[in-house]
Amino acid sequence: MRALIADDEGPARAKLRRLLEASNDLEIVGEATTGREAVALIKRSHPDIAFLDIRMPGLDGFGVLDSIASDEAPYVVFVTANEQHAIRAFEVGAVDYLLKPYTPERFERVLDRARDRFALGARSTAQRGRAGAGDNDHPRAFLRRLLVMDNGRAVFLPTDRIDRIEAERNYVHLFCGTARYRLRATIGALQGRLDPAHFLRVNRSTLVRLDAMQDVHEWSHGDFRVVMKDGAELVWSRRYRSAAEREFGIRG
């Protein structure tokens, strides 16, 4: 991810810079000391994420966000010593609200959330709100890759390599042949970004890639049993099978 730092205090910028430079999947593209500098840098450098102080000379962090067009807006983490703006920060779709002073461990959790948001390609609530009804005029782009961690390094995983996805609380497990990856995301959010022509929700906790399915058998109580090419056996529940009737011509 390409990151921007905006804070009027030198020590605060230095701390952010040090923590960001410790991550091998981040690149700092600029630093700003005022809100207007931040706006100019965002428009020029197109960062993926911006770490914005809320109180800056001339234009505060919220003003920076308001000054950016929806197609230019990065994901935002607000960094501040004041708790009073937390609710507003999340109302405008911030990834997180980092309260000074913060620990490296807290900062790493923030980065994990940012990586998840970036990996899913999800647009923030603020971007959606400002974009308005015009978004409906364009076909929705489905994910072609996911950013996952593999032995301490970040890699882009093509979605057509995924055989199935299984949920575990706030995480999902991606099964790709003999490989397996863990990603912090909900299965519902991920389903909404995957092409339904290629992926099918078979039960509450499982998505499968259609081309990775081998056989489908009637089972019991309206449920079907799905056998995957890798040998895994899954339940295609009656509820989710009924939702796919139109696409597959199945009647309960």
C-alpha cells in the first residue's frame, strides 16, 4: 500500500514514519504538515491510505476528506490526541481512529485492518456517500485478486485459484489446492465482491468456486452434498440452494 502522513507535529510524523517503514508491504509517498498540503499530496501522489491528524493548521482532517473527490479519496486513519471526534470519524468511513499516545501493537492492529480493507477493495462509507447515485450507472467490478500473507510476505492471490472459502468468526480461510491462507474479513463482505458467475454460497460459512466442484448429490431434508475436486465434502443447505434456483434451474 502507498501511504501518506499528515500531521503538524514533527515527532508525531517521525513516529508514524518509523512504524510504517518497519512494514515491508507499505511505501510512504509523502508527508504533509497542514491540511491543504495533505489535499495537494493526495491529488498528486494518489496514496492508498492516509494517516491524518484531525487538528492541523488551515484545514482539519475532516476538511481534507471533504476536499477530495470520491475517485481520489484514499482509505483514512485519523490520528489524534482527542477522543471527541471518534464517532464522526467512523461516520465518514475511516478505517480506524488512532488515539495518541499509541503503542506499536495498537498501530499494527490498525495496519491489519487497513490491509484487509485494501485486500477486499472495499470503498469506504465516505466514498460511497459522496459518489451518490452515479455509481449505479457503471457495472460493478469484481475482485480478481486478494492480498494475503504467505510466510511473512504479502502476495496477490488470483481469485480463480481459490477452491473454497470457509468462515471462522471474523476471519476466512482460503483453500487453494494444497495451500491455505487466512484473511481477516467476513464471508458476507467477501461474497459481495466475488463474481457470482464463478462463486456460490453453499451454506452459512462456505463459498465455493463452481469450477472446483466435482459432484453434487441429493442428501436429506432438502440439502445437497457437494464433493469438491480436492476431496472435501460440503453441505449445500436448502436455504442457500433455494436462493440459487433461478441460476441453476433447481426446484425444491
